[in-house]
Amino acid sequence: MVTYVPTSNIFAAPIARGVTGGNMRGNATSVYFLAVTALAGVLAPVARSQQMSNFDRDRALQMLDEVAKDVRKHYYDPKFHGVDWDSKAAEAKNKIKKETSLNMALAHIAAALASLDDSHTFFLPPPRPYRHDYGFQMEMIGNQCYVSRVRPESDAEAQGVKPGDEVLAIEGYVPDRQNLWKIDYRFKLLRPQPDLQVTLRDPAGRQRQVVVKAKIVNLKRLIDLAGGSGDTDFWGLVREEENQQHRMRVRSNSLGDELLVAKLPAFFFDQQEVDSLIDKARKHQALILDLRGNPGGAVETLKYLLGGVFEKEVKIGNRVGRKELKPEIAKSRGRNIFIGKIIVLVDSESASASELFARIVQLEKRGIVIGDRSAGSVMEAKRYSYQAGQDIVVFYGASITESDLIMADEKSLEHTGVTPDEVVLPSAADLASGRDPVLEYAAGRLGVKLTPEDAGKMFPFEWPPQ
């Protein structure tokens, strides 16, 4: 999915304003970072510059060393796609030794991993002691980038940013399908900024530049998990996790006996939820699985869902790694499956497990896929967690690809994605008005009438709390 861009272009070097510019991704990468829980923040608030102490430099070098060793040991390709990994790690080490900014030191670690050009191998920096939100989201539709959502009462809304605006540039980067993930990672996770300069073009063709201020909510620098009963930091983390699980829940709507439409935000739900969804679907003649914006998730969840819609055992793919690996197989639920018609909806934000599901439906001729070409971010990776310090602990991590998946057509989806059987895209005017012509079209293919306006209201978007 990710084409490597030299360190000086994205991860490490400051970006000059006024240069034709780039993009940040709205949803697809965020799910990878859900499990990173802060016990202590080590990065200064975004509005302040930060000089790096020798203590911080040593800590950054420790992070690099830990991550580099696990990449060397576990990365699925022992030749690292032709990259001299030891040289890349040594280069990052030398840069960190000369660095004056902790943010930049972490950027050098991220750049080293980005050199592998692998959608599932990346650095997870320590969480910051604040929440940071630019107030709008974007996505690729076809080969253009559009604002898809604007948070109510945000500065983005105040500056006139609206769904349907085409994004021409962000802070010196032109958005495209290759750099979208990296730019989002840079602006939202690795080195968030107090504001962004954005060049937009509205549906009428008028071009303008706006500076959007981020909303920054400071959090505790130290979180005490050993406190007593009551409203402790521990229970605050529990509530945050519960809120996240609520947003990731499976939602569905019946359109008579003919059709069930299900929205799957991510592949992070258990077999009981899959069973419940399949039981609902069996009461209908057809099922639309909306995987748009779904960044993937757990392989086991993918297996559960496939097992609920196939009468036979289905091979997800052969796993290619450093050693011989067993193929990924999804076993059928037998008599308790859904046997009706299936349509799968995907878009440029559909990644990983959602792409695999859509492609298997195509290859096995179980249904049709409608929408936009998917992300092309399909590997099997393991998340490695680390910590630095004893009394005050800093958590960080890395996602490292441990196998590629070769499907029944002997091809990998990495960098290519799933091309829908029928390409249907929303227009800028559709985004602006909240219409969903893709879901409308899919329902029509199954003989169910649904207006694009009603389709757009079926699964209201839920903003995470600030």
C-alpha cells in the first residue's frame, strides 16, 4: 500500500508551507494504535518546541535498538526487500545521536521502518499527554482526495471546511493513494501540529487556502493504575476502552424480509457477534456487508465471518514467511450459515481483513463487490510491545509483518487492493449533502428501493470524544 518516500520528504524533515502539498488519512491507520495505552507521556505538548536531553536521547536509542532487533529477527522477508536493514538502523542511530529534538528522533525510527515499504510494518511511538484533533477527515475517492466529514463546532467548521471539498494540498504534500497513509501518520501520530494549512476546491470549482487549528486537550502526564477505588486513572482507561468498543460495534438495518444491511467498522468482534449477525441475515433473502472505512483487524474474526457465509471450507491464502507456515483456512458453520445473496461494499479505506473478505467473495463467486478500489494493505503482522523505565514507565511498540498472504489466484493484495466488480463512487455533491449513492445502488441490484438520502442516514457517523 505504501510507496517509500525518502526520509527528508515525510518523516523527519520539517515541511515548508506554501509548497504544493499532501494528505492525511482519516480512519484506516487509527485502529492499529488502539492498544497503545499511556502510563506516562514523554512528548511535550504540540504547541511547544522541545529540546532533547541526553536522557531522552538514550531512551530514543533504546527504542531504536529494541525495534531494530525484532525486525531483524521476525520480519517475514529475510532479505528485507533488498534493503540493508543493518545499515538503515545504523543510519537512524547516527541521526539520533546528532538530533536536538525528541520528536525528530522518533521520526528517524519511523523512517527506518518505512524504508521496508510495507503497510503493516511501522513504529508506534509513545502516546502523548494530550488528545489532538484537526476536526475533519478525508479519504481518497477514485484518484482524488475529498473531505468526508467535519466535526461540529470545530475550527475546521468555523473555517468553512465542508464535506465534498477536494483536498489539493496539506502542508506541502499533494494527496494520492500512495502517500496518504504516511502523511496521516506523520501529522496525526508521529509529529502532530497545532494547525494545518490546507488547500481546498469546493464543488463549484472555487479554490482557497485555510489554516485549521487543532483542538488540543491536555491529559495527565502520569497515569496512576494503583490508586484506590472510585474515579481512578484505571477506570478512566476502562471507560475509554468501552467507548471505543461501542464505536466499533456491528450495526445492522433490515429493509423488509428482502435485505439486511450490516455495517462492520473493523474486524474486532468475537464469534458471538458474528453468530448474531448471521442469525439475523438468515431471516432475509440478501445481505449487504458494508466494509467501507474498515481498516481490518483480527484474522480469527475474518475466519468467523467467512465461516458464516460459505457452505465449504475456504482457504484465505497461503502464508509466506521465513519458515514454512500453514495456510489460513476458514471452516464453514455447516447448517447454520447464510445462503442468500451477498454484496460487499469497499472503498479506499477498506484494508487488510476487509480486503481479504471482499476478494474471497469474488474468487469463490459467492457474491459481488461494489464501490472503490481498496487500500492494498494486506499482510499478517504481529504487534510488539515495549516499555522503557521502571518507576515511570513509557510504553511504545512496533507492528512487524510476519507473513505475506498469497490468495487462490496466486497473487498478493499488497499494493494492489481489490478492484470492485462494479465501480460506484460518490460525487463531491453527494458528500456535501450526506447522500450515499453506493449503498443505494447496491440495494437496487438486489431489487430493493432505497433513496441515496435514506442510505446516507442509515448508519450515522459517531465522532470519538475529545
